[in-house]
Amino acid sequence: MWELHFSRCTEHPRTWDVPDIAPRLGGGFVVAGPSRAESVGEADTAEEAVEMVADRLPPGCGRAVVGNRHDLAALTQEG
């Protein structure tokens, strides 16, 4: 808990290809991902953290797809 996760779809199972934001001990935020082992960096403000995530969105990322990651994959294969 206390973390902000993003997904390119609206239902579970979600996508895991967008970084997450977590609070940093002492204030600010840590941006990591898409895997938990991958550190993107630290930010002093929420705006900076969200910008770091936005800069790392997958190519062709648009609005969230209504459905789960399997539905998103099927749409990607069609296009």
C-alpha cells in the first residue's frame, strides 16, 4: 500500500509496463519500474514523480483499454 501504480487497462490482470511511485522516507517520492528492481529515480514533488513516469510510458501508449492486459495484447496484435 501507499504506492501509486499505473496500468494501460482498467481490469485485472493489469499491465506491468509502467513505472510506479512510492513515498520516500523523509519526504518526496521514489519512481521505480516497470520492474521493482529497476530504479528510475527520486523526486521532491508529486509533479516531478508523475513527469518521470510519463517520460517512460511505453511507445504508442494512449488511453487505458477497457478490459485486462490480455484484451490489450489482442488489440495490439490487431493493429
